[in-house]
Amino acid sequence: QLQLQESGPGLVKPSETLSLTCSVSGGSVSSSDYFWGWIRQPPGKGLEWIGHIYYSGHTYFSPSLKSRVSISVDTSKNRFSLNLNSVTAADTAVYYCTRIPKTTVEAKYYFDSWGQGTLVTVSS
Amino acid sequence: EIVLTQSPATLSLSPGERATLSCRASESITNYLAWYQHKPGQSPRLLIYDASNRATGIPARFSGSGSVTNFTLTISTLQPEDFAVYYCQQRSHWPWTFGQGTKMEVK
């Protein structure tokens, strides 16, 4: 069974870089059948798609975050990572890593598996 | 950017009742819409994709309908575990967007 687990600092200072990693078990980030992505939820607000990556390294980002975000994949460690630079208090949120089917019939291009989420607070 | 407007913001019902949640898109998204259930302290769960297809393991009491700009999630007979926040999400146009959510609470 697929499991996704986010990890990283829970507190980041303003103007610094937020870095999170999603470790994947029960599945492979090298699979051609899936994208691997990030979504966030600020406190008391709704969900926001950040971006996702294919095993080849091809990435897709939300236009509102594109200038500050990068996503990478490490196939040797079966994980993928998010970097968001120049953070402000507005980037405080629970960050989820997700899987997105690319080639399967079911749930193609939707978020079919999610990690538990990790709260990142931006504060000095 | 496609804006998804969910209504109502809060829905107060009792177990055993029928729930009807709405999601309206600012322009046509064909049928490229999903519904997710989100309980406090848990990760969201995919319920419905492509407007009307239940995801694996989702009970039959959950159903989705609609197309173009108007979509509905129906829960035929509410169970105690169904009280949660529900989000719709479109993947028709970049960027992919979510609605603001409908909170279903116990009346």
C-alpha cells in the first residue's frame, strides 16, 4: 500500500527557503504512471495546488508560485522534494505531498493519495 | 484561473439524512471535476473523479453528477463518519484549482 510521508523543518524564518521532502513507500517515484506533487492549506483556508513533477524531471507549477518554487525527484532514495524561497507569513500552511495518476484509467490527473501533511510556520 | 464556488459554506444535517453539495465553475470545465473529503487531522481523500466516478473503496452512498459549470455531490444517507469538509477541484485548465469547501456538521 502506498504511503507518503512529509518531513522537514516546522519553522522557517521570513525571507528564507522552505524545504520539504516526501518519502514514498509501497510505490516508486520512477514509475511512468504517476506524477508526484505538493498541495498546501493555510490555517483556516482552502487547498492550493503548488506543483508536481514527473520521474523524468518535468515540472508543472502554479503561476502564483512559479517564481519561487522548485520540485525535484530523487529516484535513488525514492523521494521528491519541495523548495519555496523568499517565504513570508503567507506561506504558513500545512503542506501535503500527493500522487497523481498519469496513465491509469482511474483518477487520471487527480490527487489519489496524500501524505498526512506537515505544518510549516514562517516566523522570526 | 477557474474559480470554483461551493455552496453552501456550511451544511447542518443529521445522520440518516440526504446531503446535497454544490460546486459551480466560473467557466466550462467539461466533466473534469473531483470531490475530496477532509476530516480534521487527516489527509484529504478522493471520493469522486471526472464528476461522477467513484474512486476505489468509496461507498455507494457517495455520488457525483453534473457537467460544464454545475456539479453536485450527493450523500444519500449520512453516516456519522461523513461529517467533514468537502472540496471540489478542477483539472480542466491550468492552474488546477479547488473550491473553498463545504463544511458538513451535525445538526
